[in-house]
Amino acid sequence: MKRFSINNTALKAAVLFLVLIITAALIGCDKREVQTGEVDQNLTAEELDIRGKITLTITDDISEEDEAAPRSIISAFTKKYPNTQVILEKGKRSSFATRISSGDIGDVFWVDPIDCNDYQQNHNALMPLDSYLKPLNIDLGDIYTGALECGKVAGRLYMAPRAIAEQLLIYNETIMESAGIDFDNTRAYSWEDFKDLCRRMTVIENGTVKQAGASLKIWWEPVWPMFFQGFGGKWIDNKQHKVTITESVEVMQGINEIVAGVQEGWLFPEDMAGQINTWKYGFGDGSANMAQVCFKTFNGMSWLFSYGRMYDTLQLDWDLCPFPAFPTHTVSTGATGYVVYNRTKNPNTAAAFALFFLTPEGQKAYQSQTGGNVPVLKSLADEDFWKGVDTEWNDKNYSAFVAYPDMTRPCNTVLFAPIEIADIFSNENMTNAFVRIINGTADAQTVFGQMERKANEKWATIAG
């Protein structure tokens, strides 16, 4: 009998191990019903019976002051739908994927376009919002196209954008006045006229650039695609699963415009100048060059306070203007927003809250508060509630934030191609590409030919 006895310690350990496995499996698998997001298109908002409690999860990097915006839209929503309650909670963005798997993420939560794609394609965690648009009377034609497209995955709307971040420029008025330039910041200058202005303001002495007309983040995803498509080129085709760069005269023209600007000296390659051998620079990046460059890359309202304070500290006059218009012009646009967890117990209320960001009343509630941004609706572009009212900068050209209502295009490559393709054109890889070309270690045809071949070979394996 002794040979069949079981060691109690070993048995306890085995049982404990089994319990841990079962518990982990239960935690990692939310058993709640997956909501399809499909509703009867003949229903009205009243007939959807929007009621009950939901939780809104925002990132914990938001300041207490900036919480005024989400709290304001919650107040407006519950006033419109008095039988609802929205609980606001904060969470670390890095924890969202784990919380999705364990099922304790909010019914509605914050994402950017990359997260939106990831959570839907890799986690199957989001509920599509398309079916709710008609019952909730959402006017898609009033939403900036670039922001709206940021919220789509495989053609379906999953993220309701909360604001629009259209590319524009901030500029040094002091330099312009010294150069005797009469500048109209209410209109978009053509690319050729913009280059002429930049050349007039550029000062080069003994091989050192003392002052440059423009400082652009040429390596950055919101910037370089505008050049790639600005002269009539189409560099990425998600239907044919193909990247076309070196075979397109128009795409190569855009690349050559960037390279030529840096080689001439009027275009300062922001955040990568230390790797460029063409010139020596009498200034650095960031606040170190605000007095020595005129136009600088600017990415929407979220940058306003940091940049504005730096200019003010340097006692420089400044303002905002549209990004110059290329012959075939689209302007890169970013947007973050809110999605609905597809295990929510209250899909109607969750969808109604997310899509409340696409209504005039929701936008006015959100954007008029500290923590607000640029309205995502074209119909609100000329209203003053979001334009720095009661701040020291209410006289700035806020119209530059929405200069191109019909020309906005998402800036994230992942919205047009799989993540494996987007990674080939990462900020780091684009920096390395431009450094090699500008320093003369390889020509543009070679550098981008290599990236083009790598992308197409990878895409062929994915598509196949």
C-alpha cells in the first residue's frame, strides 16, 4: 500500500497550480456577451431607450485641470439623457490591453488610431458604431474627413474622434518684420511661394546656417506623407497591397523637395540636424532655435501652451498659419477619441455617449473647457468658444487649426496598411533614410527603393 501513497505537499502544490491555471484562464477571458453594435435603422434615439450606468475610462496622464472637458461632456450627456449615469475613471494607458483581456476596462474608453486598430484587429474588443449613426442623427458630412477616417478599421467606424489635429505652422513674426515681409496668415501660400519666403529669411555665413526660413520634422509621420502625395503621387494602395515610391515621378518629386530644401540651407531638419553633414548650424532644436527659424512644425492645439510659453519667454512675437498648399494638396490630420468595449452590458448608452462627441452640443460642452481642443465639426469652425477665449492668446489665428475643411487625411500609415508595413516607415527608419540621402552616402532612389521592396515583399506574404 505504501507505494501508492501520495505526498501531501506535492498534492497541495499540484492542486494550487491547477487552481492558478483555471483562475488565469477565467481572468483572461471575459465571458460576457459580445455586442454586435447592430440596431434597427428605423429606431429613433428615444426608442433606443438610452438609460443606465456606464463607465468612461480616460488616461491618467491628464491633469486635474484638464479633467474639466470630459466632466463637462458627461454633464451635458446626462442632462440630455436624464436616466443615465456616467462614472469617470482614470487608468494607465499601458494597462488598457490587459484590462481589455480581463474585462474590467470601461464601457467607453480613450484610444488613438493605432490603439483602435490594435484593440479591434488583435483583441476583437471593440463594438462598431456605424449602426447607431442614423438613429442618433449623426451628420457625417459635418465631420472633418481626416478625423473621421482616423476612427475606422476595415471601413467601419469604431472610434468617435473627440477633436481634430490638423497640421499647421507656428511662426516667428519678429524674423518676418526684420526681413521686411508682409505676411498674410489667413491664407495658405503655395509651396513655391512658401519656399521663396523661406529663402528670403535664411542667413548663411561661412558655411554656417545662422537663420533658417523653416524648421520641419521631415522624418515625422504627420509631415512626410504630405510631400509624398503633394505632387500628385499615390504612394500606398491598400487595395492592391502595394507601396509605390521610386516608380512614381510625383512621389519622388516630393522627396526631392525635402532633400533640396535641407541642402540649400533654408530648411532646418528638426531633431536630426546633428546627424547632417551638409551644414553647420548656429542654433539647436526646440526652444533653442525659435529666435533663428521662422516657420516651425506644429501639431494642433495640444502644442499651443508649451510653444506659446517658449516664444513669450524669449519675448518673440508669434502666430499661427496654415501649412503651405502643395499642387495636389491634402493636409495630415490626427485624432484621438473614444471607443465602446464590445462586452459592455449597456451598448445603447455606451454608443450614444461615444457618438455624443460628434454632435454640436457634445463638442461645445467638451471643447469650451480646459482640456478641450479643436472641434471635429466643420459647422463649429467659425465659432469663438474654442478659440482661446479669456486667455492671453485669444488674438492668435485659431482659424489655422481648421484651414483645410475638405482636404484632411489621416496621418497614420497603419490606417492604410498592416502594422508590419507601417513599421518599415517608422519615424526612426525615415530619419535614417533622410540622413543617408542628405549626407550623400546613398541616393534617394536607392534608399527608398530598398524600403519599397521590403514593404512590398512583406505585404505579399501578409496578403497571401
